[in-house]
Amino acid sequence: QSWSRGMSYCLHSESHLDTGPIYVRENGKLHVVNQGAGGIQNVTPKARPFSLFSRSFSVELCMNREDDRARRQRTDHFIFTYTKEGNLRYSAKSLFSLVLGYISDNVDHIDSLIGFPEQIAEKLFSAAEARQKFTEPVTGLRALQKFTEAYGSLVLCSLCLRNRYLVISEKLEEIKSFRELTCLDLSCCKLGDEHELLEHLTKEALSSVKRLLLKDNSLSDAGLHRMTAPVRVLKKGLENLLVLDLSCNPKITDVGIGYLLSFKKLNCLDISGTGLKDVDAVTKRLQMQIGLVHSKVPLKEFDHSNCKTEGWAEQTVLQWEQAVMEAMKPQDNLKSRVATLHFYGKTHRIEEVVKCTLVEPETKASGNLQFYKENIQNCHLPLKKEVAGSHELKNNKKRALAEQETERTSKQKHLCLTVEDWDLLNTY
């Protein structure tokens, strides 16, 4: 009875739908239900073609349909090539490349890369760099910080920003995120004493800098005082500095040079074009306290040929510069308007980008004031090959030793201790 009720319900509830034949197995036999007649026939089922989908059903292959812009930027999952016969052939990309592309598209959502293998991280950085993820305003900085926190100098060990003050102003936070730099060139950027980047130089993140070029940056004694304060007071900051270029900063005087005496590891120093009043006194002071000798010929350490951007982010810095140049292109259209103003007699001030040269005229006038340590072989000096120069170096050594002896004797004269003082010292 229950079976008949169920069958009658199936036959009369939705009889308007063409559900096809219905087969029921009972007592080991297969029965077919005839919906038209409403009866049950004990016949063998006929092979009737049954379509799973209707004739109007269609299938569409959708890839990255959620974002058309992202789909255009991403590469497809297939590699298309042509055979020798001219036929189009495609092959699927590897799972590694697909996953790498997906992660690089969402690189700003990575929590941390600390402990991640360097070989895979470099490929991930290159993939994100090819998609220009690090040029984006907010997400680019967040993604770059994940790499710099984990890999430090591998991301960038040397950074050359010579004459690129526009890049510094636009990408200051990104530049400050770099860690463990060994070489930093900020020449001809007109930063001044109060710039935020110069304050960042004193932080622990850049304590690894060994080569610092600050030529033509409108620095004064106040800027050197702030830059050397951590080294002088806390023995931190730029304590590992070996090469320093302060040329073409006319506001630096003898007082500012005195702050540099805290850099005990300094091997090469360039103070050409500064506002020194007593050059001889400064030369003697540098020689006596940190062992720097005045060079008669220009040093190769300051010809800017060895300073360049090196690391994973080399192309990233170039992308920043290209973005800045593209932003300045609309200003070129104003040249015709300026020419029209000049034609009709109206004065108009044109501000052009002033590029810095490696050898300034004022430097030639004031003379070459570059110093080096004699016992350091890293400073490549043509002066050592000259015979006359070697005699002068020997004489300078003798004079330095003689002056040291006179200072010792003068100090001993001032430090005349009594017997009671000696007894007190011996108790410690």
C-alpha cells in the first residue's frame, strides 16, 4: 500500500513535467511505470537516449573574471608557441609559476618572510617587481618592508641617489625602509641640515653604512653636529664609516670638521669646497687625532665611479625614477606658453633643474682637500707611485711623531702628581 501511495503521488503531483520513464525494482524484477496510462508494465527497459543538459545549455570558460583590469595585467595559465609547421601549440604553466604569480599579486598581504628561503624570496621579489607592486603608494611600502625586514642587504646593499632629490621626496618612506646598506650616495640633492633622511642616517638601521657621499647638500656645522651626535655620545650610529664626502658645502667651517674626529675608523675624507678658515690647522688636527694625511692628487674613492645601486631592488629604484619623470612630463607642454609670454614682452621666471657636476669651480679655486690613511690599501692612490711623494710622506710621519712626543711631554708636565696622589691611585 505504501508503494502504491508513493507511485500515485509521483504520477499525479508533477505530472506536467517530462521526467522520462521511471524504473522500480520489486522482488528482483525491474518494472517500468507508464505515466501516460498510469499503470505499471513488467517489460524490459529499452535503451532510450537521455540528455543530461537541455539543448539551450552552454558552457563558458571564465578566467579571472572578477577583475578585468587584474586579468589584463596577469599572464594566462598557458604558454602559446608555434611549431615548425606553423601550428599554434599551447602548454600549461607549472604549478610553481602559477602560485608565484598569485602570491606576487597579493604580496602586500604577506604577514612575514622571516625564515623563508632566500632563493624563493628572490624570485617572489622579481615577480612582484615585474608587476610594479612596489611603486604603489601604500601597498608598495608595506610589501617592501616585509622583504627588507627579512633579508636586509640582499634587497639592497648599495643605493645611489645622486641628483635624484625628487625621488627622495616622493619615496622617502620606502628609502627609509632599506636596512643594512653599506654604500649611500646622496650627492647634489640639496637636502639641508633639517632633512628627515639625514636624521635617519643616525638610526641603528643604517649603522652598517661604510661609504657616505654628501656632496653639495647645503650642510652646515649644525647638520654635522646632529649627524655625529650618536657616535660622539653613545658610540652608535655611523661608527663603521670608512669613506665620507662633504665637498661643496661652503657652510661647513673648522668647528664642523671637529665633530668628524669621532669617526675613528674613517679612511678617506673629502672636504674640498668647504668654508674652512685655517686649512693648515685643520690638516694638522686630522692627522694628529684620526691619522688622515692630506693627498696631493685626487683620490679614486671620490670619483663616483664605484657607487651604484646594487641588490634585488635595483629595478625598483629605476621604476621610481621613471614614475617621477612621467609625472613631470605635463610641465613640458608649458614651454610654448612661456615662449608666447616672452614674445609679448611679459617676464616669466623659468626654473630649470640644476644638475651637479663632479668637479665644481669653487673646488678648483679652493684646492683639493682630500685626506686618507697611509696604512690602508683600500684607498687607491697614484701618489704612492711617485718617488717625491714618498719622501714627503716620510717627512710627514717624522713630524707627526715629533709632535706627538712634544704633546706627551707637555701633558706630563701638567700632570705632576704628589706622593699622596700616587698612593691614592695605587689603592684602586
